[in-house]
Amino acid sequence: MNYWYLWFIIIICVLLPAARARKLRQARIARKNRIKRQKGDHIMNELIKNYIDKEVIVYTSSSSGVTGTVTKIEDNWVELEDKSGQKQIVNTDYVSRIQEYPRNKKGKKKLVVT
């Protein structure tokens, strides 16, 4: 532990800028999507409409995944309802991936590994 200051310098110089770069990249993607939406491009909304009343997993830039049934989509927001009836609203600017909940041959839910 004689060189603890070297580890400190590595953390300050490498890890902190990497985390900041990830946040800037997420903000840049959201800004680009917002500009597209203002021009009238609602591509994500049209794609998500195919999943209404289906159980889905929505991956966003900040969380690993939100599960629930898509109940409605308005403007730029998706409303998801889970089994217990709790509702969540997700902004489609931050949606990176959406998938229908996988099921096996018998119709039971498969284990999802993110």
C-alpha cells in the first residue's frame, strides 16, 4: 500500500471521465431524439404501438430494464402497468430497446438475463 496515491490518480484520471462521457452521450442521444420529434418524426411511438396490451421489457439508457404491460402511448410517453397494478411512465427519448417478454413452449415466462 505504499503506492496508494497512484491508485487515487488512476481513479481520478480514468474512471471519473468515463462516467461523465457516458452521461454526455446519453444527453446527446436524447437531444437528437427531441429534435427529431419536434420535426414530426415519431418513429419510436409508431413502433411501440405494436406492443400495446403485451407484456414487454423496456430498456432505457439509465436503467437495466422496466417490465410491464403497455397500456397506452401518448405524445412521447409510454405507460407501463405491472402485475400489482402500479403504473410507470417512460419517456421514449430514453428508450434504447424494447422487447416482448420471452416465453417458452408452454407459455410460461422465461428467465431474462440483462
